[in-house]
Amino acid sequence: MPINPLETNDLDDVETALGYEFKDRSLLVIALTHQSYVNEHKDGLPLSNERLEFLGDSIVGMVVAEKIFNGAPELPEGDLTVRRSQVIRKETLAAAARSIGLGDWLVMGTGEATSGGNLRDSNLADTFEAVTGAVYIDGGFSRASLLVNKWLGDYVNDALRSETKKDPKSLLQEYLQSNGKEPPKYELLSQTGTPHDPVFKINVVIDNSAIG
């Protein structure tokens, strides 16, 4: 993982791996620049990939939602949502980023790089979204859609073939409602981790009693 801006030959390799050639390569450079690098080089005022990540997140969600919607015309909204979540979750996007090799080109600050930041799911997922956002700006929605379908298509197909598995919160709420009880309440006890990879400790309250 580099700790300096990418050279031309690196960008060639990234484009080959992506299967997309940028008209404006500065977008690709930004998409591969982690905030930790920006924090260590404030004098140069470089840009991190966070804004592109924000844009790419919406594009990935839209492309995946459309593919699942068209691929499962018989499923109700709730089941479609579950399947979309299976595809756009952090772990899946990180796996797609690893398939491309994005971690090898993710430019980070020294501390983040030495701590294995290029292997971290949160960083890889964010980078996949940022690259998607960069392709969208550079080549339009159709090219971004092709990129998402190329690298997430197999995960979408797996989700379409899977049975609907509801999350624990939904299962608990349905159980309580079926027994004539009020929905549970959730109290935030603490938050640790980083802004991009937070860890929450939650208390579940049922009938005014904390159960864990």
C-alpha cells in the first residue's frame, strides 16, 4: 500500500484491473486517497475519497436495488430490502474491492498503512464506493452501473437465490407483537471505534426492563 500519490504506471494497473479507462485521472487519484493521507499532508491540501464515497454509496445502492427488483418480481418490499442489504453491506463491498486489488493502491498515511489499513473491510468498502463515484462523474451512470454489476453481480445472484433471513431486531419485534407486547426500546450505552467503523453497545428494554 503506497504512502505517496500514485504514479502513472500504478494508474495504468488500476484501470486495467477495473476494466475502465478514465478521461480525468485526477478522479481516480482522489478515489484512492484515504483521509489519513490528507491529515498528514495538510500543506498540499489534497482531497480524500470521502466525498466520492458518499456519491458512490448511492450509486451502488441504486444499481443493486434495480437488479434485485428486476430479478425477483414476486418478492415483497421487505424481502427485497433484505437481499439488497446482503449485497451492499461492508463485508461484500470489501470482498469486491479485494477482487479488484484496490487495497494495493490505496494511498494512506504512514500510521494507517503500517497498521494494515489496506486490509480493513471498512477502508476497502469505502474505496469501492469512491471508485464507483469517480467512474460515475467521469463516464456517467451507465459506465458506473457496468462497474457495479461486473464486481457485485455474482453477489446479487447469490442473494436472489437465498432464503430471506430477517435480522435479529425484526425477529424480536415480531415475536413480541405476536405475544401482545409493545415493541422493544433500544438505549445507546456507549460508542467506540472510528467514525467510519463505529462499534455500538446497546441495551434492549422490554416492558421497562433491561434484558441485555
